[in-house]
Amino acid sequence: MKKRSVVLMAAIAVIVSGCASAPKVPQWVLQTPQPDSKYTFFVGSSSGTDSATTIGDATASLVAGIMKYMGVSISVSSSAEAKASLSDYQAQITQTVKTESQGRIAGFEVVEKYINKDAKSGLYTVHVLARYETKELQKEKARLEALFKEKFDAVAVPEQKGDAAAAEGRQLDAIRFYAEAMTAAAGSDIDNAQIKLERNAKKASSIAATLMLSIVSGSNSQIPLGGSLPTITARLTTNHGGTSQPVAGAPLSIAYPKKLSSGRVGTATTQAFTDTNGDAAFTLKAIDIAGKFRVSVQIDFASISDLFSSLPSWALPYSDAVEADLSSKVAYANYSVVSAAKNIPLAIAVRANSQQAALTLDLSTFSLSLKEALVKQGFVLADAASPSSSAPDIAQLRALAPPNMQRFALASIDIGAVSKDGDYFIASVSGSMNVYDLANGTTLYSASKSAQGMGASERDALSNALRTLAGQVFANDILGTLP
């Protein structure tokens, strides 16, 4: 079956009407009537070899004309409500035309049908004229447009909001709105969707390029172990027309060093927001390990990345570019934690924690390895006699310490297991260490650690395990954490 346009059908009707048996062709078939003061007219046409089918096709043509006038159509981005409403509306028009009834749709009625059959070809030509009260037609058009406008607004509205936010200096809000527009464009079948997505991506990137993040106070500080960090202030500005302007209300992500339960240095994060001056001030707990550390501050654009997560693969280069621009805005605040321990004379004593350890271990290996590591860092050390107990009172330690010693380090060492692996032996040792302040009796450091060593003999394996426990494990702990 082949449909014809209204003009083509009118031409056919004129030709057919030349036959003696053909009815006179109405003027509305030749030309759709112009709207008058009350009505807007629509004509649907079709031709075919079967009259019933041809009438159905002419009806579909009429409905299509009305839908074209309405300017809306169902797409993958249309809401369920819009789809259902439009489908019901089309069905109501179709039923009205088929039954020529009135009242199903306010202001709409079928005026006339023209049906002609060509005697030679047997081809049916059908034209249907309907009229729609203009005020009711416009009311229905407005209703449908309201249902389907989200197809346009999904891109246009957030883009307009982004433009407004950028003009007001709310740069991060603007980028977030542009990201919403990008997501909407990528997820719909609107015209020129890729062009609109690219346009919003460029707007977002251009704003991100103007942003500048810096540390204005609290950096390069030096604090004693156990001390407090000064307040750190980060500032976010934008270069607008050659002038630096603050960016207010922007979320900043702050990553700072944190001591883990294992004793290693890890990372923790927190968040702050810029004020009207573009400043975000925050106070962090300093890590209780001696050394040099760094706090990093960057723009927190997680909410923008969440919007990008639904983008199809073809749109990823655009979102990647925006995220790269934002992630490049990083500022660093450096600080150092300094231990005063090396300047305080320290007495060291090592004892066996069990009879087996006393008989098996060469504790001088532990003592020498510990002292060697500390002396390299400038510690003032002296040997002390070992107490009989692993938990002596402070008076006993003072009596055992050489003159002028202010601190006392007591290590209690025990043997673990020794096994053979091929041609080598593997040994493990464990120990506890406590460092006391001889002036007030406080415990400055307390920990239990273990280590392994390998050697060609049991003795070598145990000696290597003791060197590791003393020169690496306990020495590094003392260097990093002893105040």
C-alpha cells in the first residue's frame, strides 16, 4: 500500500473527477482550508486497493498532521506520563474520525469524508476533513508541550543556570550545572545532542581553567613531636577579566598524613568549604611521627563525577577533559615534626626475657645494632646495667643509669622459633621496649615487636633477627615517635 501526500491526492482527485461516474471533488480536497475566526482545519489523505484499509490510512494521515501541528513526539527520553498521555490523545482522535462522533475531544469533529474509486484501476482515494476549535487546539498544544518540554529543558535549563552561576561568580555551581546539561544531552535524542554536550563541556573546562588554588597560611611550619599544627588556610580564586576574584561555597578535599595502628603512615581525608573570601581554614591533628609531611588540598568535584558516571562511551572524552581540568587544581601545605629525643641523654639496657633467651641469644648484638642506628642520628647514649625485672620502678632505673642520663630505654628480648629451609636457617625473635623519663617517671614509649633473620647456621639466623629487631624495627620507632 502506498500513501500519497495531500497535494498528490488532490491532483489524483481532480483527474478522477473527470470521469462521468466520479463525484465532484470538494474544494477542501484541493486545498486545506485556512483557519477562520473559530476553527483550524486538518485534512488526511490516502489511496489503496482496499477501502477499509485506505480509510484507516487516511485517518492516520490526519492524526499525523495534527501531531505535526502539536510539535511533540514520543522518544526514549519522554516521561512515562507524557508517553501515556500522547498515546491516549492519538487514540481518541482516531476513534472520533472512525465513528464520526463528537464530544470525545473538546472542540474536535469530522466535517466531511471524500471517497472515490477509479473504475479502471480499482484504486480507492480517501480524504478526511476535520476541524478543531482553535482555542481548544491551542489549549491541548500547551498541555502536551508542558508534558514534553523536559526534553528541551533537560539541557537548556541547567545550561542557563550554569551561565547565571558563572556570571555571579559561583564557579563550581556553574560547572555542576554544565555537567547536568552534558548528562541530559548524552542521554536523550534531542537535535544536535553532541553539539550541545560539547558546548557545555567547553564552558565547564573554560571555567575550570580560570580557577587557582593556593595555601595562604600555615605551610612550612615546624613543630615538636606531640605538638599542634597551626591553622592552615587554602584560598580558591578565579581570574575573571584579568582580576582575581574569590570563589565562595566551593568544597575542598583535604588529604593529610595519619599514623595507622600498624605504626605506618597512612592518609586520612576531610572536607572544608570556602567562605565569601574564597578561604577555607582548617585545623588538623599533627602526625605523632618525626619527619617531613605534606597536606594536599584540591577541589572536591565528586558530585560532578557522579553526574558523569551515566555518560555513554562517546561522551567520555568530554567529561574526562573537565575532570582533568578540575583535578589539576591542587595546593600543598608542608610541615615537619621534629623530635628533641636526640638531644636528651639516653641510657640503654637489654635483658633476656626468658632463661632460654639468656642461654641462646647474644644480646650484645641487639644492643650494638640499636646504638649504632641511634648514634648515626646524633643521639647521646650510655650503657646501663639491666634490672632483674622487666617492669622495674623508676627508683631502680635511676640507680642503674649512669650519671647525667635523663632517659632510660629498657629492652626485654625473647627467642621465638628456629627452622631450617633448605641450606638456610630462619629464626624469629621478639621483644618489648619501654623508654622512661627519669625525672618524672613517665613512660615515653612502649611497644612490643618481632623480627626474623636468615643465616647459614642457627646462631647466624638469630643474630640477623636481633640486628633487624634492634637496628630497624625499634630504632625506627624511637626515631619517629620518641618526643
